[in-house]
Amino acid sequence: MYLEGKVQTAKVDDFGTGLQLVVVDRQVVKPAGGRPQYTVKVVRGWPGLDELRQLKKDGNTKEDLVAWGEQNIQLPQEDQVLPLTVLDITGKQGFKTLVCEVAQEVA
């Protein structure tokens, strides 16, 4: 699934494994009006995520990973539009997270 997400908030996730974003889908309008909002975990395609994944493989703690990510990864700006490819949907009941990759490398 493809998602053109307009970033509302962005941070390094609590486990240091990716970026946690809240995005609004720019391609869909709800029947009642407005656009759907999703919680997204970006795991690939953003500068710095490959290095973060390597640090995790090297055995760093999640606190170290989060600290490294906050210092070294430039987060997407509010209202920036990202082309996202949905890889998986995780969560239970009404709390879903879309696991995504950026469709094209952002520099």
C-alpha cells in the first residue's frame, strides 16, 4: 500500500529501531470530511536508519540507540510530505501502527 503522508509529529521511537511519525493521508478524504491520521513507524529509507540498525546489531542498549538517533538523525519537518510504502500493520484493536519505508531515499 502506498501512503502520501503529511508529517504532524516525528521522533525516534522508544526502542531506537526507527522513527515514529504521526501523518495525515493526503490522498484520502473521509466521507464525513477530513483526512485519516495514522501512527507510522519508518524502518527504512530515511538517512541514518541504516546506521541505527547496525548499532542495534552491535548490541547497544535501547537507551543508547535512542540517544544516538536523537543526536544524529535529522527528523522530518512538520508538514513535510513523505512518500511511504506500508510494509506491515501492527497493533491490537483500535491502536494500529503502520510499519513503513520511505518510497524514495530522502536526502
